[in-house]
Amino acid sequence: MNQNSFRDVIKTLENGVLDNAVARVNSATEADVRATLSSVPVSFDGYLALISGATDKIVGAVEAEARKLTEQRFGRTINLYKPLYISNSCINGCLYCGFSRDENIKRKTLSIDEVRHEGETIFAEGYRNILLVAGEDKRSVPVSFIEQCIKLFKKIGFAFVSIETQAMTEEEYRRLGSAGLDGVTVYQETYDRKIYETVHPSGPKKDYDWRIDAPERVARAGIRSVGMGVLLGLGDFTRDAITLASHIKYIQKRYWQTAVAISFPRIHATPTGFELVNVISDEKLVRLILAMRLANPDSLLTLSTREGAKLRDRLFGVGINQASAGSKTNPGGYAQVEAEDSAGEQFPVVDDRTPGEVVEALKSRGLEWVWKDWDVNLKQVT
């Protein structure tokens, strides 16, 4: 079959291939998991065994292999970044999101002066890696404004500037790349088309195909890195984990010039009235992270402050080698404003430790924290 996009792969998966893979996950044994650890990095079959419940029986051994591989490829370092929400204005009606147009929250789009103030504050803390986040509303946050923000942060001195905004055209991504954009994060949310359509009833994001093609548009535009993941809790864990792994391998093979970073956002809180059917346990999240590390030895694996301190500390250096710290999920959150003046947040931060406290936690585990993306400098001298 001629595969012109990952949507063609999806058709193959839906033709019984995914069902077969799910059956293999469900039938995996402890012996299968142990056999997988004898050959690292693992094959796709090994990945299937690792996301199975059988991994829980020997999770310590799997963690040890993931830690060893992470240290081999990245040293004992954790790259720290900070998200900056430039707007919570959104025209999508996503049922699970605090930014949904149907949510009664205070809306705010930062002015370019406010963006500068936030950026300079973050830069002064030592950060050189920043993620610009916005809801989907091109009237409030046009591409030209995002372009202006990227140029501003490069001028301030940030080494790595990435965005998590609406899915854009290839031409728009290319324009932002020319402005200095280093990375784009675009989650499919769930690969289950029926669930996707249900939880995205209105707005541009309801277009499943447009969303699923976004990583390929990012890669064709020449952007250095694309961040991928699913919103854990929307779809069936096993089916989404398998399809995500297939999508990642597709991008890595077809667009090898573009690095793939992998994130693990998990739903903990939802707007009133939305029932979370597929609750994801800590055990499943840990399995997925370990499996992704052992299958993708050279990828950045990111864990945000959605997760609590205890779980994050456990996973630092054990697969996870990039993390946010001291995050706020509302526009202007880093400014000293009173709570009643604050704009609405996308989701509550669970790990609310200061950057300094996160650094101390890393130090206590023999890990080093990195504020800067050294790959930029290495690229310049090679």
C-alpha cells in the first residue's frame, strides 16, 4: 500500500492490525517482558509487551533498563523548560478542556509588552527553553502575533522556542520557522475517531484528519522538532498507546531530519459535566513512559506539572529527561497579580514546587539540571 500520510497507516491499523496488536498486549506474560529486556532498544513486539499489565510484576527491572538507556544517551541530565500561556481565548468546544469556548472563565490575551515582561522574568530565572501556549482563536492570536513573540524571545536570548497552539498550514509553520521557531507540540488527543468526534463537537479542532496530518506539515516545513502524544484518559489506553507508537515511528522513518519529542499529558480534572471514562492509573502511565524510552532511545520524553511531585521524582532520569518546573497555566500567570484578577487556567498544576525545589529534588537523585538546549550550540560548530 502506498502510504502518502499517516492516515493511510490508520486505515491499515483499522483493518484488523490494531485489534491483533491489542490481543498481543492482553496476552503478554511476565516471561515476554523479561525476554524483551534482553534486547534494548526494543522492537515493536517488545513495546507491546512493555505496555501490558505483565510489566507491573517486574517494573523495577524495567525501570533499571530505562534508567540505564537514558543515561547512556543523555547522561544524568534533565532539561528544564517553562510554558508561557499567551492567550486562553479559544473557539473550540472541546468537552474536556478548561479553555473551551463554553467555559465561563476570564479570557485574556497578553499584549506584546506583557509577553516581553513574562519572557524576561522567565529568562532571569535561568530558563533558555520556553513553550508558548495559546487556545485556538486566530482573531485573538493570529500567526503574525505568534511570529512576533518568537522573534522577541530569540532576541531576549532563549535558545529553544516552541509552540503549542492551533494546528497550522505548512506555509504558516514555514513562516514561523523563518522567525526562529524550533519546535511544535501537537497532540492528537485520541486516535479513536469516534471518541475524537464526540469530545470535539465544534470548532476547527473537530477536523480529525487536519489534526492528524499536523506533525507531517511541521516536518515538511523544516521545523527542528515535533512534540507528539495523546491526552491520556480520552481513549482506550492500549489502543491509543499502540497507535501513538506507530505514528511516532512513521514520522521518524519518513521525516528523519525532524526530531520527535514525546509527552504524556494525563487528565486529572475536567470541566463540570464531562465524565472521564478511561481513567489512567499511575501504573499505566509508568508503563507507557518506560516502553517509550526503551523503544525510542534518542527521543526527549517530557513530563509536565500535571503530575505530582512524588511520581515525577520517580520518573526523572528513568525515561523522562525533560520537564517543566514552576509552571502556570493561565495567561500572565508569572506576573504578581491577585487571584481574583487572574485569567482562567487550562488545567490545575499538581506539582507546584518552585524551580529551585525541583532542582534540589534532582540533585538529591544525582541528576543534573539543564536550563539550556546545548544542541543549538553543537549544531553551530559542526
